[in-house]
Amino acid sequence: MLRCGNWLTGTSNTLSTLTSLTSLIGQQGDTCSLTMLKTTGEGRVTPSVPDLPLDVYNDLQCPICLEFFRHPVILPCSHVLCRAPCAENLFDFNFIRCPVCRENCYISGGIGSLPRVIALESIIDKYRTERRKALQNATKGQKQSKRGQDDSDVIPLAPSASGAISPVGQTRRESPHSQLDYSRTMLLRDSILQALSSEAPNLPATPRHHPLLPVVSNSTDTDTWEHSLLEITSSDLPSCSCHGGVTSRYCHECQRCVCDLCGNQDHPVTHRTERIEDAVLHIKENLALNLEKMVNSQLKVVSSLQCQRRNMKEMEESYKRRQEEINMQCDSLLAEVENKRSLFLADLDQEERMRRSEMEEVVDVYEKVLSASQSLGRHATTLLETGTTPSILQISPALTERLINSHVDCEACGAVRDDLELDMNTVTATCSGRIVDLRRQQAMLRDIHYLNPPDPPAIDVTRCARSVDTVALFLAPPRGTSDVIDTYHIHYCSEEQKALGIEETVTCRSGHNEHLTCLSPTAASLSHVALLENLHRATTHYFYAAASNRAGHSGNSEVVQCVTLSPRDSVVPVPVIMESMCKAYTTSIRVFTPSPHDVAPEQSISHYLLYRPRDRKSLWRAVALCGRQEHRVFGLEADTQYEFVVMASNPRGECQLSQKLLLRTEHGGS
């Protein structure tokens, strides 16, 4: 499975790793003690320095060369490699296979687009610099303290990390390299913290709240979810604040203890008071009821959490199946479709990460709500079982409020289950729409073969028309999709020429490389037309056509007989083109003719718009106007002059042509 680059995830994971590395080094630095160094007989410090712990080195070493990272770059799978030569040797045509997780990562911009891990690079550089300084300082201090000592003596340099000082005359046999180990770990931790401080502002400050989830109330710390107001403190019953006497009753409205004098005189009559012992029993019953409601709500949260996890698994499997289908389809095509496949996979991968992020937020909130409610439930249970009367009276209002809030949060989480199922149905429907079907392209590739001579062309006699001195021959498109026609050869002769064995030929390019699209589907009846002009009036002519390409010539079509009209036989109105209302664009031209509206429907006259490039001896392309006065031809070349003419014909094959109009498309750069 391919993965496309999203560097935000990788950078966050790398910073998380560096943060944990800092904590680990800090712990090691605190436990190290700056004690003593051992000297050799020559008065020199032992040059060997012990390595850092293995887990620390693993975070700073390249998994390929097993050395400190050199120009580290991060892959889309979040693993880090040395750029040269490790990553360069693995890079192959915009793909790189991660040596750690075996992921095939697609890099759209090449290896140069991989982001460098500046923080990690700075850590290693600073560590190396500070390490050299530490060794130099340690060597210098060792030489100074060496004076007056024997070669085998142990020289005390500093107290331990705990602050304890060895008694005078006591020899401490500790590791000769503990001071260097402490210096190295502390220097490395400082370098990491300094590097992280430069990148930490770029990280998101707070997580985005999911729109389907309620905001959990009364939570000051989303990581610990502690209940700071539920601490149990034991004390005697408070004295009355008004009379100073011993309190013996409890007011439910005021939620405080009162004395008998307050209950008889100063306390409002409408407030319900009762003996403290009875109030404690009632409070316990209320707490137990709220606890039971919260436990029932927890079951709903557990069910919703399981449903969401199943949805996540189904979503992952669904996207995985779609990716496998796309890979299978794209692998069957040629190298030209490689970029297309990468776009498909990038779209799926991006959408999957987006859906996963939303679902993980839901799961995190559910887990936090569940953890908070469970913690609160255990605390309430402990209070009901072992709580004393003063403690129950003191914290019962806050505990009751927390239980109610937790119950509301659990109910809110359980209420969005239907919305989550609807959201998953939407995800499944969206994923079902991400299907690639390349069977037509595969069929086109299978049809690629050697070029053959074209089949004989066909003349559509039902649409051919003639005027006084012009004949319009409509050529049917090639019968087979594999036919390639470069040139048409139109052969014709009159009755007299036929008797004399004389034949004339007009050669026209097919123009098969020109593309045309129309605004209206009804105007897409596109045909090739050969206009044979300057013929004799009222004369019988014979026509046939042949085609050719680089592989050879086709056979001849059937012979078509056509008689040109005399001037008095022409009954079709001559169409016109309004040049002032025509407009040219870069790749299209709009032509306006009022002729389709100038004829009566009973005449059954059809109008065609014919056009071709002026400087090319090619066939005319014909588009049926279908009663429209305005038509826009698309797919033209920029800065090219085109000829336009409108032809009107009736069912008897009689036609008239408008004047020819030259229009030039605009320049592509304008």
C-alpha cells in the first residue's frame, strides 16, 4: 500500500519522540552523580567515554548506517533517515521503501521535497560540540587535581546528585566515567529542550472539538480528569454561625447545618430541615440513585465506544480494499498513468486521514468521559461505604453536582450514537464512490496494433445536396474504431468526361486530429463534407471516394450520380451570416445566422454550419443548427483563420450556400 506525503503527522510524531527522549535524559541526568575520575600512570585522563544508554542512541541513530543522523529527513511514514547516502540509495522513481516499517512511500516532488528534521540535526550538532567541551574541561580539571596524588588514587571532583558529601578520608569507589556520563546526558537534554523550543510554537495549541460531541463540563485538566473538589477531610460538626450553638439539624434548601434555635426562630419556615442523622440517610439514598444512573449511562458510552471502534475498523478495511483495487487497475496500464494513480491514492489517503482524525477525537472524548465517570463512581462508592458523617455532609453538594454532570455527559455521548452510525453510512457511501474503472483504457491498449490501410469510405446519399454549380458530399465516419484516415480522394467527372475517359480528383485532408465540442447535445451531429464547386449547371456528374494513410490506400466507394440545378430550378432561400454579430474567442467562434427563422416549417429546410481552417486543404466539418440562429464552435486553434459557410437544403437534395466568412481566433496570450 502506498502512502503520500503529509509532513504534519510525521513532524508531530518526531517532536513527541524528542520530547520523550528529553524526559529520559533528564531522568538519567538526575540519577547520575558527579563523583570522580581515575587517572593513568602518566597523569592523563582515560580517553574512552562510555556510550549513552541504548534506547537514547536508538533515537539519534539512522536505522541504516547505525551512525548519528547526517542531514536527517522524515518520510511520510514518520521514520527518519540520513539523506545521503541512506535515503538516496533507497529512492527509486518517486518511491522509497522505508527500511523500518516496509511502507512504499510515494514522494511527489522527489527526494528534494522531503523535509529536514532541523530539531534533530541541531540536537546532534550541539551534543557533539558540548561533548568535546566536556572532555576538554574534564581533562583539564583532572590534570589540576592530579598534583600531589598517586597514580592509583581516586580524585573527588564534585558531590553526588543527591547533594550528599562523603566524609573526610572516605574513599568512594564509583564509576570513573560517571561525571562524564552525567555531563553528557545533561548537555544532551539541554540541547533537546533548546531545539524543541524553536519548533514548539508551530504545533497546535489545543485540539479541535468534534462537532458531534458535547463539551465536557467542570474539567480544568483534560489530561488528568481529577476531581479536585472531592477530597475527603474529617472534622467535627460545625457550630452554628448565627448563635454559636451545636448544630443538630440540616437544611436541604440552604445545604448547611443549623441549630435548634435557628430552626425555631431565624430560619425560614418554608425551608425543610431534619435531623442530621436522617439527612445523611437521605443524602446517601440520593447519591446511590445518581450513582446508579451514571453507571447505566456508562453502559451506553461503552456501547457507543465499541460501535465507533467497529466503524473505524470497517472504514480502514473499506479504504484498504479501494486502494488495492486502484493498485490492481493502475498496475495493468502503461507508465503514462503512474501520475494518475498517485493522485487517486493521495485523495483516498487524505480522506482516510481526515476521517481517522475525526473518529480518533470521538474515541478520545468517549474514553475520557468514561474514565472520569468511573473514577467518580469509585469515589462515590467509597464515600457511601466508609465515609463519615462530617465528610458526607461536607462534600455531598459537590459530589452530587459532579455525579449529575457526569450523568449528563454520559447521556450526551450515548445520544450521538445514531449520528455516528449516520456519519459512518456517509463515509461508506463516499468511499464507494471512489472507484476507478480502467477497463476501457485496457481495451484501448489491447487494440493497439500495426497500422492497416483503411476500409473503403462511404458516401451518405441521403444527406448529399446540390445547387447550381456546387455539390456537397457527406462522408460517413469510418466503420471501425481502428481505422485511421489521413487523406480523402474525391474522384468525379461529368457525362461528357465519362465518355472521353477524363476524370478529375480533389484531395482533402481528413482533419481527424481536430476536436470539436458543442454546447447543445442536439448540435453534436458532426460530419465531414466535401464541397465540389465550379461545376457545370444542369449537368449529370458521377462521384466516388477513396481513403489513404501511411500504410496504403483503400478501395473505392460506390459511385454516386448527381445532377446540378439550373437557375430556375433553385427554390431554397439563400442563407446569410451576420458578420457584425459574430464573435471570435481564443479557442472558439460564435456564428450568427437569421436564416433558420426566415423559413416556414412547412418547407422542411435544414441548415448546416460548415467550417474549416482556411490555409488547409481539408474537408469541411458540418454541424446541424436544428433551428438555432446562433451557434458556438469550440475546440479551435488559437490565432488561426477559419472559413465559415451556412448551407440550407430540402428533402429533395436541393441546397443553397451563404457567402463565405473568414474569422480568426484570438491569440492565446491575450
